[in-house]
Amino acid sequence: MKKSSHMIIRDEACLVVVDVQEKLFPYVENREEIRKKIIKLIKTSKLFSIPILVSEHYPKGLGRTIDEILKEIETVPKIEKVTFSCGGSEDFNEKLSSIGKKKIILCGIETHICVAQTVFDMLENGYKIFVAADAVSSRKSLDHNLGVERMREAGAVITTTEAVMYELMEEAAIPLFKEFLKLVKD
């Protein structure tokens, strides 16, 4: 049977971690839960050899990616940008294009600014976007909620970290399943 285009398929996926930076992260809502979910997505992506892109918005002013996440992505180059959308960065666009994946899993901050604007640009350019709503946040819940709503209306698939993880896992009858379960239970 043909795989649904509404699901994430490992071989077609890329994880994009948007602007989880030192000077902004302490102010977003549910930050500890968001941090844990982003780390789960990173570890799951590494388990399945899914490419990861990481952006940093104006790091001179907002600092670098927070240490807990940086520890998980040490070898992943950080793409600096000054535009709110990752799509406004030529460096980001070149790296995304060179990866050749069309299904993008997004997480990061802030939902209604950098995450949403990235989603809108990626949708406009033919990417299928999956936003892990429990792995994105803003400083205010209204901004987060409206950001998620706008992304859904624009055509992004709004999902959860665990749903993403199980879609990437696809089946239980493969050797990675036991290692995968440890990530789910973390």
C-alpha cells in the first residue's frame, strides 16, 4: 500500500531546530518541557540518521543555542541569520536544498515569529511541514496558540513530538525499536 503523504517518512525527512538561544529561551513558556521535546526530536533524528539543521537568530544579541541542546548537536553547523524566517537566509536555503528532503519537522522558538515565518516560506516553496506543537513555544501563550493556528491554516501539519517519533519509527519489528523505546520513555 502507498504511504500517506500526511505522514513523515524517514527517508524524506529533515529536522529543523529554530533559534533555541540563551538570551530568549529563559522567557518562553513551558521551557523545560519544550527543551525535553526538542532533545527527543534530535535524538530520534540521530537514531534514524535524519539530517538536522539548526538556526541561530542574530547570535551576537541573542546568544548561542542553549547548552543542553548544543550538547546533542555539537557536530551540526549552526546557521546564523538576521531574518526572522530561516527562508530569508541564503546559507540556510543552500544547506536545505543540498539535503534534498521535502518533509520538514520543525521545532524551536518563537512559535509566532521565527517558527511561523519559516513555515510560511517553506510551504510557499513546496515543502511539507510538520510542526511539533509541543516542541515550539513563545513568551506568551496567546502568541503561541495563534502562531500554531496560523501555521495550520497555511497548510502545515500540526502534530506532537511523540506522533513524529512513532511515524519515523514506522514499525516495531526492527532492531532499533528497543533503543527507540528508551527515547520515548525519557
